[in-house]
Amino acid sequence: MLSEKGKYASATENRRFVWAEIIWPLILEINDVAFSLKRYQQKRDEVRIKKNVTITVTSRGLVSLMQKGIIRKEKNIYSIHFKLIPYMRLRATCDYATAIHEVRIK
């Protein structure tokens, strides 16, 4: 018998995973606020193999991050929210909770 998580719990888990394992490490690795779709896919595939997760988890997580406004997409370029740039410049840890808090501050 499957005990599935609720829709919102799964979405949050996917967002957290993609942010912590793919997006933020990629941002620090390239030291830039923006990255190409191809660069994202390379990092995603590397993490998927290492962590043994499905492409569905990473796809849903990325879309969910965009819906929350943490990530923006224009054509084939993704970028982080401008309020997260100081964290990148400092090469600081920016977990999902910090990212969502910074983006949500009015």
C-alpha cells in the first residue's frame, strides 16, 4: 500500500531538492546569476545519477521554483532572483528557506 505525500508537500520537497542539489551549487560553480538550459541539464543529469532521482522530480522542482519567483526564465536562460545575488557574491550558503524568505520580502 502506497502512502503518498500530499501534493503541496511533494512540490516543496522537489523545490528544496532542486534548489539545494542543482541550482545553488551550479550558481556557485559558475559564479554567475544566470545559466543556460544546457548547463542546467548537465548539472541536473550529474545530480540525478549520483542521487538516483527521477527526471520528474527535477522537472517539477524547477517549474515550482519558477512559480515561486526564485528562478526566472527568458528563452533558454535561467536566472536567480535579484535579492539572492549578494549571497552568490559572498559565496554564502543559501538554502531554500533563505531563498524563499528573501524573495517573499516586500
